[in-house]
Amino acid sequence: MENNWFFSVETIKNNRGPTRYMKKQLILVSGFITKNKKLLLGKRPSSKKYFPNHYEMPGGKLEHGENPEECIKREILEETGLKTEVVGVYRIGSTTIEETNEHCIIIYYLLNPLNETPKPLDYEELKWVTEQEIESLKTTEEQSEAIREGFNKTNKHHNN
């Protein structure tokens, strides 16, 4: 009788063994950066494997041992050239990438830009958009919810 729990290294390398079913969890950070009541969004390049041509708030993966606040500042600097200051966390989201079986925890930060002109260093383009313009852009459901919540938080903050 064959042991179903045993897989050769070759089977695992060829993605036919248990690694195919392994679950991976990532911690991501994402930044809600506004200027003159407009939000900075980047358009992912069409060459990206996941969510090509989607607009998103800048951010990325937390490195092992990295502080999340340092991570969001680093990611935004790498992707846009903007230096930022962290105002605070406004949302913690969760999504799953079905193709890779990755579960992503996303920490959303409100940030203030410290320099003026962002550059699309990791994006096809960057644009400042109003709350009303968001609906016409291609985003993921999780990003749409986070963007709406970010505008709600910043609008309440500006009205107080």
C-alpha cells in the first residue's frame, strides 16, 4: 500500500505534491495619500500577473521583521518618490488571491505627502483623483471599499 503523505522532491518541485495545497499569508500595507481633496492612485502595468491595469493606492509587502509604518513609507518612496508622514491606520482589510491561494491582510494608512511631485516609478501612471472619479476607474473590490472608507475618514477629519 502506497503512503499518500509521502511525496518525492521531484513531485513537490513539479507542483503536484502538498505545496500546491499550502496556504500562504501575506501582510500588505497600502497608503491613502491626499492633496487638495484628491487621492493618489497608481495604475498597475499591463505586464503584472495580478490585477493588470487596475488602479490602486501605493503600498506593498511587509518584509520579515519590518515595522509596518516604516514599510508603508519605504514602499511609497520606492513606488512614487514621495516622502510621507504617517497619520495613522484607518482600516485593516482582508482578501484572498484565488490563483495562488494567498490570504492577504492589508493595513491601510492615512498619510500626508512631504514633497510635491510623485513619479510613476513602479506604475504605468499616477494620478490624483476626486472621490467622484473613483467609480470610473478599474479597481479591486477591496481597494474600492478601502478608498471609500478613506474618503469618509478624511472628510470627517476636515469637517471637524
